[in-house]
Amino acid sequence: MQQDHIPWDAISARLKDEADEDQIRQIQKWLDLSPEHPVILTEIMNVWSVSKSSTEFYQPDLSVNWQKLMQKVNSRPKQSLFRTISFRISAAAAVLALVFLAGLGLGDGFLNSSKKVSYTRIIAPEGNKTQIVLPDSTHVWLNSGSELQYASDYSARNRKVNMKGECFFDVVKDPDHPFIVQGSKFQVRVFGTRFNVNEDASQNTADITLVSGKVQVFNLDDKPVSELIPGQQLVYNQGIYHVQKAVNMEALTAWLNNMLIFDNQPFEEVIHYLEKWYGVKIQLDHTLYYSHNYTFKVKTESLREVLALISVITPIEYQIEGEKVMIKYKKL
């Protein structure tokens, strides 16, 4: 494969959301030339996606990962693409980088076997969040502890992903090719919309909240469950589906803006969200489960600061030991 066969300038423009119609057509024409090309584009876009994040505690150099990608496609990109990429990634994105290298495979058959379908798996570790851009330019945000998986033949014509945990999707509109999200409780089909999916395996619950557009929901037997309009939420609880008005949409999607918003929620729910937010395991005294409801916001506060705030409202004492937290009722 020769360097000039890859439309680097068009891909660079697309990654920066600056591609014009001619460049989009150029990329699509290149994708149609070979089943290998969507695989290459997927990896390029993932490198771009993870390179734009940073954290204070983990900042590895991504240049080695990019170099291995270039070795696989037997090519070197033009300088215009390199100038726009910062080779520093977050802890959450570092996991994606490892998956990315595994997806490339160190064997010689990766690009030589067009019929073999491989899978890319993205993980947001506990206490971290990450974002990726799929080959069709759909954006996906992964909340702490969530996973997303898609096949190497993912393309503008074949748009399906599998997920666990909580993800927010901003799907590129395409009336001819539905975007499909496969969860453990249902399947969501859309053509272009913004929505949040949250599955809680520990509670055997799940919900879909529609921000804009329209979604169709099917059960695991491929039978239609409901069609949602903006502001609606489909809830799955212990095998039962029901549709309701989404209460406090800002709170439901606050995690996208690195915030937690609690609106008159019981202690048990607050603790559950704090576990995911801070990547800890909290042991709560059972007498505290439904003792109080809370309304407050969390943004930059540490877990210790949040617990100190709660202790002003509720008589509690707490102990933090690494990733383990114990909260007990404080006798007055």
C-alpha cells in the first residue's frame, strides 16, 4: 500500500471538523476501494480521539502507538496531520490505546485477511470517563466503568455497537443506514439523534433517555418495545419496560460536563453514583439507606469533601482506606 493511496489531507480535515463535501466524498471513495480501508480509518480516528485527552496522573507518549499503526499500513502521513495531533492521552484513553494495539495485531495477517472480522473494545476505567469518534463521525462518551465494542467492518453502511454501563451517543444522521446500540436488556435503533443509555448490571435496571431526534427500542427477541420522542425515558426494571417523562434532564446528562447533580435522591442512590464517580467501593450502614434525600452538585470536590458535606446534613462518620470507604451512623 502506497502513501498516496491514503487521503491524509481529507482525513486530517475530517478529524478537525473542517472537511468540505469534496473531501468527504474523497474519503468515502477510498473506503469503498477495499474492506481494509475502514479498518485503517477506524484506528486512525481512535488514535486521534485518545490523543486529545489528558490527566494529571497518567500521560504516556502515544508516538510509539502511531508508529506501529504506520508500520501496519506501510506508510508515513503528511505533516498536516501530525501538526494537529498531541501525543498525550488520559488514563481512560490509555486503555483504549492498549486495545488499539491489540486490535492491530502483531501477526502478519491483519491487513492481509480481509474476511476476518476483529473487534475494537473501548473501556473507561472506574473513576474516569472517555470519548471516541466512530468511523462515521458519530461521537460516543463513556462514563466511568463503561465499555463499547464494534467490529472492524463498522462503516457508514454498517453501524452497530455493543455497550455496557453508561454511554451518551451523538449519532450522525443517515436515513438509509440505522445506527444500532446493542445492550444487555434491549436494542436501540436510530438514524441520527442524541441520547443516553445507562445499564446497571448490579441493580438489573437500565434506561434510555432521548435528548433529540427519535429512537426505536426493541427487546432481545427483536420485538418492538417503544418509540421515544425528546424528553422521554424508557426504563427497564426487573424484566418490565415502561416509558415516562425524563425528570431533570440536566441531572441525567450532567456527567458529560464532569458534574453530578442530585435532585432529592435517597442516600442509597447517592452512594451508588459516588462509587462510580470516584472509582471506590462504599460500604453503607443499612440504617442509612433511606434516612435522607439529598439535593446538591458535585464537580471538582474530592470524595472526602462530599462526605464532609453530607455529614453536616446527616449524622454519619466515615473512613476512607484507599478504594474502600465505610460510612456508619454517628450516635449523638
